[in-house]
Amino acid sequence: MTKIVKPYKHSEAGKKEQVTTMFNNISKNYDDLNRVISLGIDVRWRKRVVKMVGKNNPKTILDIATGTGDLAIMMSQLKPEKIVGLDISEGMLEVGKQKVAKKNLNNIIEMVVGDSENMPFPDNFFDAITVSFGVRNFADLDKGLQEIRRVLKPKGTFVILETSNPTKFPFAQGYKFYTSVILPLIGKIFSKDKVAYSYLSESANSFPFGKAFDNILKKNGFIDTSYKPVTFGSATIYRASK
């Protein structure tokens, strides 16, 4: 069973409400801080996701936990008819909408406030669905994955980019120190929300990855699953279908 990690340990609110509050709080400086924390490597990871999604020339794409829209914007190069960026945080979406408008992509990308566990889309609707650094924030992982499977077309492409833990020396030790000590420290110094980056670190370190998460995908009905660690295993890209 996946450990439930919440941002605000002393709050009575559920994980979904806490995650929404946290991302609203950090939305204004999230992009800049994220580039610093990831050393810009996350851009390369997203490019790999775009390449995987583009293999089947999708016409309709759903980007869940789209945040400020980085991946949705990058996928516009695939020339789909429509990209929907879904996120539970209005603050993150507002930043994303500004970025989409600045790049004149309003005719392709629609940013929508919504819950990944209860989406306002019909069955078998999207050719491709992506989630980058978002599945570990699901309040109910199984429910979220089942909802994704519901709105994905048969033979559609589902790609997840998520943090994972390196397992080989010395990368495992270095990553553990960076995420447990350095990342929360940077967050405390530069972020409006002092606990946000501690949560992001703890949730990353406790979330199942590799074969364990691949098994979760299979358990929830996905087929043709595969996964590939990137950058010494600090993240993993998963692919599945329906």
C-alpha cells in the first residue's frame, strides 16, 4: 500500500485539499525555483516524453497535473487538434494561461481546473494522456489511474514522468542527501510556503517506482507497460496503453 504523505502534517484537511493549497501558494515562483532545483534537467526529461507521445500522432491530448503548462506547451509542437491541461490548482493554471497566451497557443491548449480522480470527460476520449510529476500527489492513486484509463481511447498512449530513487552507489546516497537536505533548504529560503519543498522531497522518496509502480499500472488495467529510469534513476518515464 502506498504511504500517504501530506504537505501540512498538523492540518486536518485531506491530502487533495492540502496539495491544492500548497501549489496555489508556490505558483508564482514555482517555475524559476523548479529550474534551479532540477538544474534544468527536467526540460530534457519532458522532451523525451514529447517524443514518446508523438509516435502515434495524437489528435487529442490530456496533460494531467499540468501545473504551469510546461509539458502541454512543449507538446504543441506535435500539432494536435487539442491539448487540455488539467490541474487542481487555480494558481498554477493562472500562470500557465499567461504562458499559453504569450506563445499564441490559446487555439490549441485549453487550461482547465479539475480533479484527476473525477474528470469531466467522456469515456474513450483522448488519444494520449500525460502526467509529469503529478501521480504522487493523487489522494487516491488507484482511483486516479482508473479514471485516466476510462478517458483514454483503446490503444491510446499513457506516459508518466515521475521522480524515483537512484539505487546504485554513489548516486543513491547523493540523491538522498540532495532531496532530504538541500531541496527543503532551498524551498525554505526562497519559497513563500516553507513546507512545500519538504513535502515534495518526502513524497518523492516514499513513492513506489520502477517495477513497483509498473505493477500498479498493470493492476489498474493498463497493458503494454514499460519503464525507463533517466539521469541515474532520479526520475523514471513510464509508458502504458489500454
